Amino acid sequence: MRVLVIDPDSARAALVAEGLAGVDPLEVRHRPFYDEAEAAAFAPDVVVVATESPDRDTIDSLRDASLANPRPVVMFVDRSEPGLAEAAVRAGVAAYVVDGLAPGRVRGVLEVAMSRFQLMNQLRKDLDKAKADLASRKTIERAKALLMKERGLEEEDAYKLLRKLSMDTGRPLGAVAADLLAFAGVLKGDAS
Amino acid sequence: MTGLVKLGFMPLDDAAGLIAAKALGFFADEGLNVELSREASWATIRDKVAVGALDGAHMLAPMVLAQSLGIGSEATPMIAPLALATDGAAITLSTRLGLGAGPSAVGLAELVAQRREMESSPLTFSVVFPFSTHNYLLRLWMAQVGLDPDRDVRIVVAPPPRMAELLAGGVIEGFCVGEPWSAVAVDAGVGVVAARAAAIAPRAPDKVFATTRAWAGENPEVLQALLRALLRGLEWADAPENRKTLAALLAEPAHIGVPADLIAAGLRHVVFHRDSVARPEPAQAGWLIAQMQRWGQVPADADLAAALAVYAPEMHDRAAGLA
């Protein structure tokens, strides 16, 4: 069975391909976009496509057999597995199959692709959060330094003051620190 | 405020109704909390609406009918209570074809005949989706000069933002797509507009706002509020004095991400609100079904009454204060 993975996110495509390598006799290729000539040469039995790929409509339209498209595809929806298609859409992945493949084998491919998509999306989310946390920590440090300089506070007291502001207003420490810096900027005439 | 309402759109000038309603606060005025999400393909919009990952969307009218009939996807009963735009599509041909500044269908037919004699490969044209007004306009335009779109040329599907690049690369020789993508190809010097939608089938149904019938049934008041806000968005977008602001709004990277002057050039052709074009007329659904039948997209046993019932003018009328 040959599987073609189309995903503009190359890192995620590689992760999916790597996951699929563990499934029974399988040849996997991944590409950032769909190329008709290349696909015709590879003749995939299954095309796994990221729903954020603009090429999805092209693949979705290969339903009719023609000279240029001798192996029509259908979107894979496994009725024996309720909710699978919905979960796939929510995970951001769709699978198209050449008619006649055993649904069990395709389901295996789709499930691996879905879990890898979810994994990658979670990793990306964690990374974004880590970046935001780091930025927020830097903001807090700067706000602390400002309080120490302007109010002549010790570091610990400056932090306590920020924390009190945060608790009084019910807003995150990073947001309070950012406000403080912005107001300080306005008072100094940085922004008007 | 209601709960979060998620609406999808494709990067096209005719998504203006949704984008304007959001940016100008028309949704908020109705107490709606709307999140817009730009999607990369029509198939993804269709599937996300079907599973409820989107509550409603800017959709191709014939795609919505096909979805209700279960053609090309699992059957999901749909409702189209509002038409979002018309006349925005154009047929653009590659400058490489050498058909001059104002290429005609007759000129194309002559070229196709010449190429057949020379046993050259058929010319390739691109549309945005099999179930799209663009596909039918292109086929009508060809058929009126005796070309058979299934035999004399190849018609493939490609994403709108990639049309100009495919034309430049010689992968396709022409396309039919909504603005601003013809304006982009013309500006890049790779394409020339051969025919506007208004010259082929004026006021042909094109994009609609659609939801599943189930969602519409569960959220009748939210839907009415959405329709009122969208009608305001369409009216605002249609007003000549707002077009410049609209072009700048659509040009933003989160919306279409194409320079405002190109957006403005395409917008000149799009009709959003005047002459009651926002009312989803059942006769238009009938016209679309006839096109789908003509090109062999509808099986003989399809439930056409169910497809006609997708168009819901009564919901539009209520929102517009006409009923």
C-alpha cells in the first residue's frame, strides 16, 4: 500500500510519515503540495491531506475517472466507526482512498495520521505557550526593575507589589506588569 | 451576548459581508460573539460545517446543494438563508495563448480546432471546485460556441490564490474564479480577462451563507441575528462610498492578503446587496440544479425537492423585515 501525505507543514508531514512507517507493508511519501504528475507516477492508494492545505479541493475533485485520472478517489468515511470522520476533521486531516481498499487498513492509516496531527498540534501549542511564558517573565522582570528604580524598592518588595496589583485586579501577573510598563511609557511621553 | 459563533470564509472579495459585519461591529450590535476563520479549501469548509467545527460559512451555492444531496460527500441537510454576492467571477486566459487583449470564446474555439489538427494536447482550464458557479460559467461560455468542455479541453480544480502562478507556469491556460484572483493575474501580466460572469449569466447565484439544517433548527434566534448583521454588512459593502474602506479591510493579511488596489479593481464587478440580490431565490437553486444535471453531476434518483428546499428565502425575509 502506498500513502501520499500532503501537508504544507513539512515537520508535521515528516512526523506522520514516520508514524506510518510502523504500519504494515507501506511506502510513504510526504510533500508540501499536491503535484499531479508526481502523484500519477507514485500512484498512491491513500492520500492523507492536511485540511489546511489549499490543494485539498484539487484532491477532492479527483472523484471521476478520466484519461488524466485513471484511479478515482473517494474521501474515506468509515461507517463502522461512528465519529471517526468527525474526529479527523477536528484533528485537521482528511484521507482519500482509491476504491477497493480494505477499510480496516485505511482506518489504521487514518488513525496514525490523526494521532500524529494531534501530537504535532499539541507540541506547537506547548511551544507557543512556552514562548508566551518567557515573554511574560521578561515583562515582569522589567516591571520589577522599574519599580525598584522609581520607588526605591528592594527586589522582593517590588515583586510583592506586582503580585498585590495582580490579586487586587484579578488579572495575570504578566498583564499587570505590561500595563505598568505601558503607563510608565505614557508618563514619560514615549507614547501619546 | 450569545456563546461563541464560529463562521468560516475563503479569501475572496465576496466574503465581504462577513468580514464587514465583524469589523464594523454589526455582529456585536446584535449581541453576537462571532469568530471568523479563514479556511484554505472549500472541501474543508464543507466538512467543518457538517461536523459542527464551524457553525456557518461563506460557501459555494452549488456545493451546498450537492452536500444536501450527498453528492461528493456524506449527505448533510443544509440551509442557505442568504446570498452573499453575485457577478464576481471572471474567465481569464493566459497571455501566452496569443488571443489578444480581448479574447473571445470564438477565438478560443478556433485555437482548439487548430490544436486538434496539430494533435497538440488539450488546453487545461482551472475552476475552484466541481460544484461551483465558476465551473458552470466556464462550461456555458465554451458550449455557446460549440466547444465540448468534457472533450475539447481539460477542466481541473485548483485553489484560487494559486491561479496566477499556475497560469504563469503554463500548467493551465485559463481559469474561472472569483475576484481578486483575476485582477492578480492581470496585474502580474500573465492573464487577460475574456469574460465576466455578468456577461455570461448575469446575477447568477454564486456564494451563499449556509449552515446545517440541524444548527439552524436549534439556533433560530441566533441565525436571525446573524442574518440581520450580515444584511447590514452586505449593504455597507455595496455602497460606493464604502468601497475604498472595504478594499483596505479585505487587503489585510488575515482576510485576503492582496494589495488594496487589486482588491478594489475586482470589487468593481461584485454586487452584494442592491436589487435584492441577497434574497436566496428558489429559482436560482433550480438554475444551479439544471447546471449540475446538464454536466452529469446529479444521479437520476437524486431528491431534487430536498435540494430546492435548501434555499430559505423566508428566513431572509424575516431578517430583512419583509415578513
